[in-house]
Amino acid sequence: MFGLDSIFVVEFGIAIAITIYVANAKNPFEKSTDEYQALRLCRIGLALLVWSFGTGAVGWAFALTAFVLGIIGIVKGRTMYGVLIIVGSVCVPVLGAIFTLKSYEW
């Protein structure tokens, strides 16, 4: 299912880098505010979105979770961030499946 080729290494390197950024990024809002929670949820959705590329069925579950977090982000006031996550959560797993299918030798 998973092959250790150069695309695999690059994609997981990018996913790890974005996850580290999300974990360490400063949130400019106070902890008790809705803005703080909304930005935090959207950043978690972004990390899940990046992890959903090329990971098969697990990636589809990550994308579904990112989709839900995008909706929550929109409801809490981070509209553009939420829309970006929703659009990405639809496109990224499809692109990952296409690249995975192209990598098989038929």
C-alpha cells in the first residue's frame, strides 16, 4: 500500500513540517475567546488536510474530519479559512487517489 519512493518522502516531510508549524504557531487571541478556538480548530483541520494526501482510506477519514472542522470554523467566524479547508478536503483526497492509482504498474 505504501511505497518508500521520493514522492512519499516529500509528501510526508511536508505533512510533518505543517504539523509542527500548527503545533508551535502562536495564536494572537486570548485563550478564553471564540476566535482562539476557531483558529485552533482551523489549524488542526489544515494539518489533517495535509495528512490526507496519499494515505488511502485513512486519508479519506482525515479529509472527512477536516471537512467537519472547516464547517465548525465557518460557524465560529473564520469563514475564509473554513472554506479553504472544505474545498481542500474535497480536492486533496481525490488528487491523492489519482496519484496513487497512477503509481501502480498495470
